[in-house]
Amino acid sequence: MAPENLYEAHMFDFADGDEMATLPYRLLRPAVIEEGERVPLVVFLHGAGERGNDNLAQLKYFPTWMAGDEARANYPCYLLAPQCRRDKKWADYSRDPMEGEPLGHPLSTDLAAVVNVMEQLLADEPIDADRVYLTGLSMGGFGSWDLASRMPGRFAAMMPICGGGDPRLAEKYLGLPIWCFHGGADSVVKPERSRSMVEAILAAGGGLTYTEFGGVGHDSWTPAYQDPATLVWLFEQVRKR
């Protein structure tokens, strides 16, 4: 079955200043869920190339792979795949290494809409609130770093891929299990963006895992997500209270 036929299509209306806007999103439900059972929620943030309003492009890569029979059998979960508007970003960060970037930019309207959808799912669906996982690639990697810094107590683990954040916020991530990935030959988002986050978190006394794929360009998400160890690690994580 095509992945888009397994994902429910939804729209979330929200205010963007004085105007109304719409966040398209897709939701994958567990193939089977036992009565009284609660399962994880995975929040996936796509890259810049998947922006738009077709509510389809964001299913490329990770959501498609998670809709496969083996993944659904081994890792039953809800998977939330929102789609950012074409002219917007999940987080207002430059791709280039930080130099004098302002601290404390507001949460983007599209990412705020994602938070609203996520919280509604937590209220309405049989989701284990201690097993909410955040991951994203490229622009979604930036969005993952940004959102986790604002809601460090919400997520059980984060897996940002070829993105970056603000190293000055390193203390926000202490205690959050993180596995970060980047391609060593990435010319779109320099690996320094991930390296600087890793170095800052370690310097702040935190711990995380960093995998840099030597000779790999921007597409570090394929080796990251398709390594069998990745999902094993992610779904083992439980939020610490």
C-alpha cells in the first residue's frame, strides 16, 4: 500500500498575525493497538524541499520508511508529519555557522502550530506521554534543535539530522537523550553546525551521541534512519521525570 494511503490527512487552522493560516499534516496510527495500551508518538520535521500545501511531500524519507511492514510491526507508534508552508521555516536559523546570530528569536508560527497539534494528540489519543520522540532533517534538524530547547521536558529523546541550533542554549538540553547526525562532506549545511552543538553540550556537562558520516554530503538522513540501531535506540528512550 502506498504510504499516503496509510497516513490520515488533516489540516490545522491557526492565526498568523491578523490572518488565518493552515498547517497540513499527516498522521500514521499504529497498525494494531491493544485495549488499555499506550504507544509512543514520533514528531518528524521535514526539510526545506518538502515545504508546501499538498500534504504529501513531507512523507518522503523517514515517514515512508516508517510506514513499511517491518517498521510498523517492530515499532508501533503514532507518527506526526506536519508540512511547513512554502515561504516559512521551522526555525529562524541560517544554514551557515553562527556568527553573531541573535539570541531568543520567537517560535515560528508553523512550529507553534505543530506544538498545538502535538498537544491535542496527547490529549485525545492513547499515547504514552513519556515516549514522545522528536526528529527532523536539514530544515527539520534546525527545527528539532529549536523546539527541544523550548520544551526540554516534553521529549523522551531527540534525533536531529544535518541541522543546527544555538550553542548558547546548551544547558537546555542537559538530561535529554540526543543522537545527532551529520555528513562530513555536507556543503548545504556545514557539519560545523552540529559539531558546535555537540561541543557546547559536552562543555556544559551534558552527554549525547554524535555520528558524522565521512565523505557523505547533505543526505545524511538515509544512512542515519536506515541504520537498524537508530530505531532501537530511539524507541528504548523513556522520559526522565
